[in-house]
Amino acid sequence: MAERPTIAKIAEQAGVSVPTVSKVLNGRADVAAATRARIESLIQEHGYRRRSSSTSAGPMIDLVFNQLGGEWAMELIRGVEEVVRSEGVELVLSECGGTLRPRQEWIESVLNRRPLGVIMVFSDLDADQRAQLEARRIPFVVVDPVGDVGDDVPSIGSANWNGGRLATTHLRTLGHTRIGMIGGPIETLCSRQRVDGYTDALRSTGVDVDPGLIRWADFEVAGAHREALALLRLPDRPTAIFAGSDMQALGVYQAARELGLEVPRDLSVVGYDDLPVAQWVTPTLTTVHQPLQQMAELATRVVLDLSRGRTPTALRLDLAVDLRIRQSTASPSS
């Protein structure tokens, strides 16, 4: 029977002290990069796992957002909770404070908690953070990846390009040719894919893409309100705006009201996500339905499977989207 690896054995092979190995195991930052990499490699090679104490907490999953708050995040939390509740697993919520990568303090707390796995929402890990999780055999799954996470990282998203195309094709079918687009942060993959779907729909229906009608903001109300005001003050203003999120669409509604424009008589608006608020506003919002709860449920099942040594059938999954047509879109007024 193979001898169980110990911290002392790893320290001996790495040529360092036991406290140095302990620092790496606990995610401490005060270890030289080359030394950390050597220790991480040995931890992974030996499959070292820290002994659990009898007083340790039960099994848990970490759910990490770049920014926690709003109905979009709540939809994802509900999806994760649906699965962990039935599995008897606890849920730990964290946020990156608006940044796209968590701080080292978060990594340290995760390594101390040793969860079954981590779900990253609209955020990502750098190479060193990934190595630390992988060395401790803590699997992670990315929901709505910020960028290209690579072929070896499990990720769950939706068909953003097709969603952008569906929204724009709907407006073209109604007869709109001057269609504004307010995308989310340009550095995020889902934002660029939605704008790419928008431009493809315009070109395929015989409309030239006007770069002046494409604006970028965050996914919240205020940024979209600012960009919508700029679009609607153009001499040849758009008769429709496709917003990259439902919250952005609310910003467009506010801008239209301030300029004395009525939705949809003077301006058609399409959102994205299909949050509950889409049916509460007046007029009710035409929007692309993104299956947020289903995405979160699937991510949770994938990370639980990985924690149990099961390999997912596919590492990259993009769920289908569809258009929910309501009262905020109509043919342009003559």
C-alpha cells in the first residue's frame, strides 16, 4: 500500500521547511513564486489532502460573483440553491468587489474552507490562483465566462451571439433600420458576442452597420441611461435600441422619458436576460430569455460531479435562448 504523503515528505522533496509548505497549503502570499510552483507541483503529484478535523464544517460550495446584487445574481443563486439543498451541501457566497478576478485573500479563505468546488460567475482566476485550487483538487466551473477560459476549464454559458441576432432580427422584421446597440463591458465575451449577433443580423437583412450607433457600458441602469441619451440626441436618432441587459433597458426607458419619447410609439426597446422586472415595467419589455437558473443548476451539478471524480460529458456548454415579445416593440412611426 502506498505511503500516505505528509507535509514533511513534501517539504523534504521541495528542499524547504515544513512551515513553507504549510504557507502554500493555506494560500499565503509570502512565498517566492518559483518555490510556490515547486511545492504546488509536488502537492498535485502526491495527491496530498489535508486531514479533516472532527469539528470541520459540512460539505460546501463557493459561489463567487464579480459583483453581488440585483435580480440577475438572485436568479443564479436560486439555481445553485435548488441543487445544493437536495444534496445536503452548504452554499458560501463571495464577491470580487466589482473586479473580474478575486483577491488573494479570497483564495486563502477557500483553501482554509476546502469546499467541494467553486463556481465563478462573470469572473475568472489567474494562472496562480488556478494552480492553487488544482493542487488542492478543488474543482471550479465558470458561468458566463469573461473571456476565453481555455479548453480545459468547465464553463456554462448561453447562446449570446444567437440572442443578439434574435433581438435585432425582430426589430428589422418590424421595419426598423436605425437600430442602436448598447453592449455590456467590451472586455467581456458575452457582451462582444451579443454585439456580433446584432451586426450580423443587420448585414444579413441589408442594413449597413453604423459604428456610431454602437455604445458600450456596464450592465447596469446608469451607464445605459447615459449612452441612450447620447444616441437619442443624435440628429438622425435610432428608432429602436437593443440593450445588452434588462437593467440597461430600464436606463433606456428613463432616457426616453426625459426626452419626451414614448415607448414603443417613438422608440422600440429590447432587453436581454428576461428578469422578473421585464414583466413589471410599463410597457412590458420585449427581451431575450436567458435560462439563468438552469445555467446555475447545471454548473452546480458539474462541480459536484468533478468533486466526486466524474468527468463531464462536455467542458463547454452554451444553453439555448429565445425571444419573449411583449409591449416595448412596434413598427417605427411614420
